[in-house]
Amino acid sequence: MAPPRVGGGSAVGDFTVIPLRFSNRSRASRHLFVKLHRVRDTADRSRPQDRTLFVLNLPPYISQECVHRLFSQCGSVTSVELQEKPGPSDKSETQKSKFFSGRSVQGFRVAYVVFKSSAGVKAAVSSKPREPWVLSTSERPVKTGLQKWIQDYSSRIIDAGELQTEIDQFMKQHDQKVAEMEALEEAEDGVPDEDGWVKVTRKGRRPGIPRTEAGNLRLIQREKRKRAQKELLNFYSWQHRETKREHIAQLRKKFEEDKQKIALLRAERKFKPF
Amino acid sequence: MKRKSPETDLHVAEQQDLEKIQDAGNNSDDGEKDEEIEKPGKRRNVMKKKQTTDAGVIGAVKLSKRELYKPPTNEELNQLKETENLFHSTLLRMQIEELLKEVKLKEKKRKAIDTFLHEVKNFLSNIPETKQVDVTDQSWLSKGVKVPFLQMPYNIKGKFHFLPPASVKVIGSYLLGTCIKPEINVDVAVTMPAEILQAKDNLNQRYLRKRALYLAHIAYHLSKNKLFGCVKFGYFSSNHLKPILYLSPQGKDEKLVTVRLHPCAPASFFKLSRFHPSKNNVRVSWFLEQESAQGENDEPPTPHYNNTILIDLVMEKHLHFLFNAATDFPGMKDGIGILKVWLHQRELSRGYGCFSGFLASMLVAYLLSKRKLNKMMSGYQVLRNVLQFLAVTDLTQNGISLFQDTDDSVPSLQDFHEAFEVVFVDPSGFVNLCAEMTTSKYKQIQYEAQKSMEILDNKTVDGFEVLLMTRKPLLQTFDHVFHLKNLVKLQEGCKKMKLLNDLIDHGGNYIVTILPHLLSLLTRGLGQRIHLLTHSLLQTSEWPINADPPKHKDSRCLSFGVLLNPAFSANVLEKGPLADSPEAAEFRDFWGENSELRRFQDGSICEAVLWQGDNMCDCRLIPGQIIKHLLQLHVDLPKSSLCYVGGLLDSVIEVEKGHAGSEEKTISVVQSYDDLSRKLWNLSGLPLNVTSVQGIHPVFRFTEVFPPVPVKPDFSFYMKAKNTKCLLPSSDKPCSVYVPALKVICHMEGSGKWPQNKDAIQHVKAAFHIRLADLLHQQHQLTSQPSTTHVDVYKDGYVFRVQVGYHREPLILKEIQTPDGMLKYRDTEESLQLELETIHLPYLTSTLHGLQQQHSAYSGTCRLAKRWVSAQLLSNHIGEESIDLLAAYLFTQPAPYSPPASPQTGFLRFLNLLSTFDWKNNPLIVNLNGDIKETEYAEIKNDFVATRTQHPVMFIATPNDRKSSIWTKGRPSAPILHRLAELASQSLRTLERQLMDPLDNHDLKMVFRPPLDIYDVIIHLNPRHIPRYSEAVDRPKVTYNRGTLRDDAAVKFLKMPVVDHDPVQCYLRELRSSFGEFALFFYDTHGGSLIAVLWKPQAFTPQPFKTSHINAKMLETKENGLQIIPNVEAIMEDFEILGAGLVKSVKALTEKWKI
């Protein structure tokens, strides 16, 4: 089937459709949707507005290297970023280690492809390939299925020594940070600010109790109990009357509830024993 | 509706379910709905069926303040007080009222019945007389009717002629107002005129034959009349000596009523003392058709025969007696009505030797005469008192009598006890109302009464529901069931046991003759092994009047139920008396050749019988071996005519018939784990101490369907990893054997050294894993492989996955600091997951392990249940722990049964629970360890009702988790639960039919084979790469080399086998994460060779272009512009691409996606 060319201004937006095939033998073609990356926030350095291509609907078995190779047809590519959903890059945090980097994304993904020059983007957006692009070639097969799982399994086996060194490094940094924090707390303790308020920290001479939600609740409960103890039960005759009234009201309520249950069961024909 | 066959039925059910499942698909994408563009006519009809909003859910009652606090009237106060005192609760009172309304006869119908009875009466008096002939000359009877009596032997003296009845009277429950639906029977006594009878008619069945002839003549004339819709013969409580006539009106009233005509003799015709239980009324010589030489005094007594005739003589008297008792006693009517329901639910009220409604009425009258009841009591109190009486009174030892006077001619209770097994004498003093009942049957009634009293006193169960509304079929009530087929063989048995006299007494019915003897034989043989042995009641159905009466051999089979005593039932050895003691010979006679001399540890030499049983599974069936042996030895009953139903389902949860069953395998895993945990505790060189070691894998709670077996990998089969001792799977060989990772949580002590930051904790835990691996290798030479989240330890052929835990970690994950500096704790997904693994799962595992120690059938029950769920392809759609808890519920709350003692019974009850439990309105409370108190039950229920909508569809409360049902969050979804219930009820019906019918050779695995035609796509897998292929329900013929060595193979050094690697699971994970929005995937975890796919219809409606919903879709031009639709062709191809090597073929069954 011939993929329809989608022009700007239609309901679809300014996406171009690039057909894609898994291999030469495969029959079905998939559609990649590409457009120029454009967002209001221009602060992101890693995705320069005029050189970045936004790609949608990348099948699960495609890899970063694969995307790189495919889009090199339009111009030289400098970086490729694969994500589960469109949005700002999540790698902006500290560079994650190879051991502690959560689970990898599975399923369909989106990509931000940065070209060396804006010509690459234009070429991609205006491309009208006669033949669908082919993902897995005989020179560069894409590993799926059994082979991929075996690869995954092997990659999960790690070298204990390497891991240990990384842990040591991390803990060293961590300890340092904690020590700094503590030093800061200690320094702040008892020093009045401009308005004369004094901050109490846990490291001070008289450490404050940490304020927690549970603690607050406990306090309120204790107050309530104290108040209840002071009260006299069934002391005045009106109190006595009240309790009686309350008892009957409870019975009535139970009765009504039961009636409702019965009505429901009757409606469901639950009383036919056989 | 008639059922065609179970298979078609299953399919119908599935078809309905399918729509529900697809419906759920609709609802999951609610966000999209507003943007949908309406396209009339194009939308699929499934879409129209939106889920109805919470119909049938009990909400919290809201009464206005004024309603609640208005001043009470006197009447209201009385009513409230009455319910408090007389009943347990208002609910029970109302429930019973509703039940009685349902079963009682309506006044309107009564009128119709009265007119009908009137017509019958008129008609009977107009039947013409006949001439007098010999009894044996039956040529006068017209051709259209056969005598409803087995005339064996045929010859008898005496004359017979027909005269219209002397009187026609309605007797029994109809007049008392105690007859209940659905079968309204009106008993009518037709008194034969005295002229027909002769003086010695009491002898040799002559009265009974005249009775039958009389009935035949009436039947012939009635059948010619258009007034009657159906005229049939039947036996009165299946006693073949007492034929009666069934009449029902013509036309639409046919189902309304059945009138039963009982011909009888005038009450004063025979002297009652002629039928004293020690007297003979059937001569041996006549019965054997020999010339006799015996004098009258040598003749054996015929108590059962006498009793049969006596009942005819006192019918009217009984009616008057009951009538007197029932006047001014409204509670009696209700009480008998409820009792009848109670008996009916327990299959006790019909058949030969049943506890009939009449007997129940007599018992109530007896209790009234003994002042155990008074006329002010309500129906519920009558029920309670009768049950209490039955529970504590043993009528087989101490009979009771309604006879008031003292009279020497009347037989004493002692006389009755000698002649009958159960004794309850009527007001006349001559009739035993329980003559046909066997001891076993009475014991069963007693047991039921005891159980019921327990239930009524237990406030945690809905007594009404389990006592009166729940059917208790033999198969679910008893642990083992066996059937005797080829009942003709019992005739030989009678000869072998020398029961001629009894046979004469029972008029030649060898089945009922031998039954009490069979029962006492088996009871003795099984001894301590059982609590109870009982039998089904023999029933004969009605037959048309132009057919011969059914013969004894026409009875299909006799079923027996055994309630096991799990403490002894599986004993391999039956120890007998000392070899030189006098009892030894008797013991040898009883057990035959199986008895041999054995020397015991204390030096004694005893007779003993040793039964075969290699593993727990076989040992459970030892009662079966005993029964087979005894029946063959003493009754000459061949093994082929015994069908023992006890472990027929075992084959689906045992991989191969071998020395060690699954339970033994589990035990050996647990032993290895215990050793590991000891080693972990004692490791020296760890910076912190170990505070607890807890296994969380199902095998540690005995619920793993196929527990792991020790594995020794064949190194040449694998690839090797660089620098480590790990083996890697290789792609060109069949998938290696599946080695599960048995998760163990190892908590380290708390210390100020633990960091208080989640990343840092991760790192410290990883460091612990590395250290554990090192120390285990150094101190215990165990091969282990650390990673960031766990350390795998290879020990005794199993792989344990040890995970270090820190008790404050969930708390740290929950911590949030508000801007004003307050610490709050809020559940996050991560913290919940961690709590589940490190707190709840260890607790569950240890309590269920404890449950298994108490009830040895728990493991088998749970494993069968899991196997079934998995076989229905639903294992991923319901949490494993939920099934564990459902199975545990059967043991902690067995009412109205006892806890199951065999996996088969447990499994049947599991199916029953799944198909009948009302999840909408009730929480399932699993009282593990009995930690939930009676008062707390109400609390849990109220909480649940008040917040029903926030909870998952399936709500399971446990002592540690009363308000949130952690195990059922997310799954199962409503449609899956509905489907499970539907499948369970179909499977239960099929299984019950198969197990209760011994004659055909059934394929019991049928309920473990899922129907596939509801699915849209089937992905067939290559068995080479399914590591658990050998666990499939139908054992595969081909086996693959999966890279293991034999147990005894010598290995120089150890390498870590491939752990937890199942390509199919990898494949499913990828499928679900990629195509979860389009389809549901179903797979049998235990060796399934196909994956079933069901499209979600919602995903297939064309939608406008949107970047967030573009995955796996393509553009298409529709009438309203460009739309996106799923690229099904590509998706199907992706199924193949993602599973390259594993997938054999992808087949589309339907073309549903064509929009």
C-alpha cells in the first residue's frame, strides 16, 4: 500500500510518513512519523531546534545504533536519543552507572535524532523514499527472539570486582556529602537569622524531635483520651436517656441494613434452596 | 434449558465472557472516549454493552436523624427484643421467613389441589368390581397394565377380587401443611375393603401382592381417564415391596402436584402382635419353593417384612398423632419445613432408608412429648432443638419410643434393637420408623447435626447460607468416594456371607440385604483411618404402568463416601495382635493372606498387614487398597466392579510416577533451604548480623505446582561466561532445563551505619551481596553469583536467590518532606512493592507453611487449583498468592464441611467457592492462625461495605491485611474474575458428572484443556524452546535433552546453571509491553505450547491523529479525514519477529480487526 503523504496544515500536523520494513523478506510495512523538533523551551542544549528530528512509532526491536544507521541516509547524525514518551530528556540527571540504571525501556519508543546540519532534517522531512527503509540487513542483522534473550541473560551476569569498585566510589562520595550536610547543620544550629529566629537542628546541643505526621496524630489522640477520661458516663439523667435512645437507633439501623440485604437477596432469587 | 454437552456449554459461557473481557478493554482507555467521533452503524455491537453501574451492591444505609430517633412503639420494641432473644439476629429471622415463603405451598394452589383430590376420590369409588379368582391367575387384568410387583416366587395360594375402596383419605404432610416445594406430594390412603383380604394374608407376601393387584386395577382405570396427565407406578421410599401410584393432573397443572395412592388394609384387620419383630411371616420353604420339614418355631424372624405391613395399618393413626401435636404450635410447621430443606440439601431425605420428612415430623412430636420443645417456640428453635437432639443421641444404641402405656404384648426396645440397626418406635409401640436405616446413615445424620450445631454457634459464618442454602453433594462432602458397579455380583456376596434369612426378610432384594454387612465389614477394616463411612441411598424411579417393575439388578451403582481421619489414614502398617494371642487367628481370618508376622522394634512379634505406598500421594489411597482387598476377600467382589475415586486427578500435578512425589520433592527443597539459612546465620565476617532469613518462593509454602528437582548441568551443553563460574544458554541447542530462582529474604540488623538515602541503600545492599557470595564460597564452598539486587547461591542442585533486606527501607522510600518541614509517609509504588516482598510475603509463606503442617491436603489442593487456573491460560491474570489464599480459606473456614483431607475434594470445593462466592458484597476473610476474633469479623465487613468501590473486585482479608487486600490489587480484573467463575462452574459440573458415574471411561483431563475458539490469534511455539514442556497436561511424547546430568554423575567442580531463564516468559513480557494496549495474552505457564491472543475492540476504532497514541498504528483516509488505525498486518508480523526462533506460526482465527 502506498503511504499517503501528509502535508502541513492537515489534521495530522506536519508529520512525514516514512515506511519501514523489518527485512527484505517481510511483507508488512510500518510507518515512522517524523517532523522537525520544535518546542517553546529552547534551553535544552542537547536538542538544537533546527537540527533535531523528532521520530515517532519506533518498533520495539529497534536500537539506538539502528536509528543512527537509518537516518544517516539523510545526512550525518551526531546523536540519537530513544525515549518511551515524547518529552524532555531524562538523562539530564547525573550519568547513571551501568549497574544501577533501572530497567531498560521496552515496547514502542520515540527518538530525537540530532543531525550535524539542518540540511539533514530537511532531507528527512521531505524524503519520499520509493522503497521502504529496511531495518535488518544481512550485514547488520537485528537480534530478536531467542538470540536477544540469550544476549540479555549474559549481560545480566556482572563482574563482582567492577561492581565493588563502583560501589566504593559511590559510597565515598555519599559519605562526603553526608558529612558536609552534617557540618552545615551543626554550623547553623543556634545561629539567629535576620529576624532573630533560631534554628534547631538534630546536630545541635539540644536536638529537636523530628516533626512527623504520625507524631502529630499521636499527640492529638492523647489529648482526646485525656478529655474523655474527665467526662462522666451516664451521670446525668439526660445522658442516660441519650444512651438508650442511641441503642434503639443502633438496632433500627441494623434492622434497616438487614432489610436491605434481604431485599437484595430476594431480588437475586437467593432464597430458592434447590 | 437442556444441556447438550459440556463442551458446547463451555463455549457458550466463553462467548459471553469474551464480550465482558472486551468490554473491560473499552473501559481501560477511558481517557480517549471524549475524543471519539460517533459513527453510527460502524461501531461494533459489543460497544453498546456498557458495564451496568454497580447493580446489586449493598451500600451503607442512610436513615434520616428523625427516622432513627423517633420514639419507639410498643410493637416495635417487642419485635426488636424478640429477634434478639429467639434468633441470633434480625438477619437470620428474615432469611428464614423468606426461605419459608419460597418453599411453602401458596393458598391459591391449595384450592386447585383440593379440587383435584376431590375428583380423584369420586373417581376411585366408581371403579367397577371384578370376579373372584386365584391370586396367581392374573389374566383378568387388562393388557395395558403390568403388576407392579416382583413376584418371586410366583406361586401362592389365595383369592382376589376388586371392590371399590372402603375409604379414601388424605394423609401426611399435605394436611399438616408441612409439604414443601419443589415436589408437592399429597399422600392418599386407599383402604381396601376387608372382604378382599383373608385371614392369613399376613403370610408369604400375600397381603402385599393383593395390594399390588388392587393398585394395578386402579391404575388401569385411572389411565383411561383424561383427567390425569400422568399415571405411573413407583415404590414407596424405594421399598420394592410397597408399590404406590403416582397421579398428576392434566395440562398446565401437571407440575403442580403429585398425588400418591397408598392402598392399605383396614386398621383393625390384622392383630398388630402378629408382626412382633421376632415373629416369622415368610416361610423359608415357600421362599425357596421347597417342601419344608421345618416347624413354625424354627423359622427365622422377619422384622423388616413385618414392619413393611405394619406401616400400612397405622398410617391413619400417625396422622392423628401428628395433628394433635401440631395444633396450637405454629413453630412446628415452620420447623419441619426448615428441617426438610436441611435434609434435602444433605441428600438424606429420599431413597431406601432415608430420613424422610415424615420421620422428621415424628421426631419433632417426640421432642414435644418429652417437653424438650414447647408450643411457643419458633421454627428456628425447633430446628436447633432437633439438631441438638440428633447430635447427642445415638439411636443405634439407645432407641426411643413414642409408645406411652405399658403393655406386655408390645415388644420392648431390646427386641427392636436385636432386629434393627436404628430404633425409633411409633405411638402404637409396634412399628420401627427407622427400620430401613443403616447405622452408617444414622452416624452421618448425627455428624451433620453436630456440624450444623457448630455452625449455628459460630458467629463468623453465615449460618443460614451454609446450613440451608448450600447443597452438600457426596463428592464434595467426603474425602474419598467409591462406587460399586455390576450390582448383580452382590448376589454372590449374599451367598458367601450366608445371608439367606435376611434375604427372605427383605423379599429377595440382595442389595439392601448385604448393605449393612458390607458397611460393618468396611468400618471394621478401616478402623481408625476414617471418621465416617456412608453410602448413597438406593433410589428407584417411577415407571409407566404398562412396563414391568425395575429389577434389583437395574440399579446402576451404589456409591460410598469416606471421611478420612488424616492422622491415621495414610499409615502404611496395620498392626495386629501378638502372634501367640487368641485374637491372632481372628485377625488372620479378617485380613486373609495379606496378614503376616512381623517383628517390631520393641521386640514383640505381631500379626500385621503392610500396604503399599512409596510417597504421600500413594499413601493417601491406602483406604482404597483396604476396601478393594476386603471386598474381594469377604464378598467375592472382583476389583473391576469397584471404582475408587480418590486420587484420579493426581496425574496432572505429578510429572512422572516415581519414587518421590511432589510433596517429597518440596520437603527436600525445604531441607536444603533450612541448611542454607543456618549457614547464613552463622556466617562470620559480615559487618552486620543477620536478623532473619525468610523464604518467599511458593515452594517454601508447599504450593509450587511442580517443585524444583536438583539439577546438575552438563557443561558441554552450555556456553561459558568469561571470568565467572556461570553457564550461559546457547542458541543452537534446545532451551536448557528451567531452574527457578528460589527467593530468600535475608534481613540485616538495623544500625546507625546504614545510610538514610535510597540510592545509597541500594549500593550498600549490593556490597552485601558481593560479600555474602565471597563468604559463602570461603566458608562453605558454595558457588554463588552476586548482582546488584541479589546473590544466587547454587546448593544441592537448587538455586537460591538471596536478597538482602533492611527493615527501614520501605519507610525511607515513603518519606516526603512538606515545605514546612513536617515528615509525611505516603505509599509509593516502589515502597509497596518492597513491603510486599520483604514483609507480607515472608509472613504469608510462614503461615501457610504452618497450615500445611496442620492439614496435609493443603499442598495438593492448592497445587491442583493453580494447575487448573494455569491450564485455563489465566495464570498471569490472577495473582499466585490469591490462589494460595483461596485454597487456605477452604481449610480455615470449611463450613458446612470438615476441612478436606484429600486434594481432590479440596479442588472440587475450590471450584465451588470460585463459582459461587459473591465477591460484590462480601470480603473473603481468610483467618490464618485464627488471628481474627469473632468481633473483628463484623468490623472488617462493615469497613468493606462502606468503601466497596475503592477496593479491587476480589477482596481477600487476612489477619495482617484487613483493609486493603494487597494480593488482589490490579488483578484479577472484573471480567477475568467473571470468566474464572464461569469456567469453574462448568468444570465443576463436568467433573462431578464424570466422577459420580463409574460406568463410562471418562477423560478427567477434560477440564484441564482450555477451549480456544474464543481467541482471535493463536501463536504456536516450538516445543524445543519451552523449558517446562514436560509439565503439560497431556504429557508430550517427545522429550528434549535439556542439558542435565543424572543425579549420580560425578562432577569435579561446580558451575552456576542457567537460572530463571524461560524464553516464553521473556517473549510474553515483550509482547505485553509492546502490544498491551491492543490485546490480552493468555498462556499456560506449565508447558503450554501456544499463546492465545484476544484483541481489545476499543483499540480498533479509528482515531484522530495524536502523538501520544501512535504506537504500532498507521494512517488511513476515512470519510472524515485522516484517521489512525492499528497496523494489524505489522503487529502480526511483529509477533513473529519478537519471538524469532521460538514462534512456530501465528494463526489468526478471526478477522475481527477489519473495521
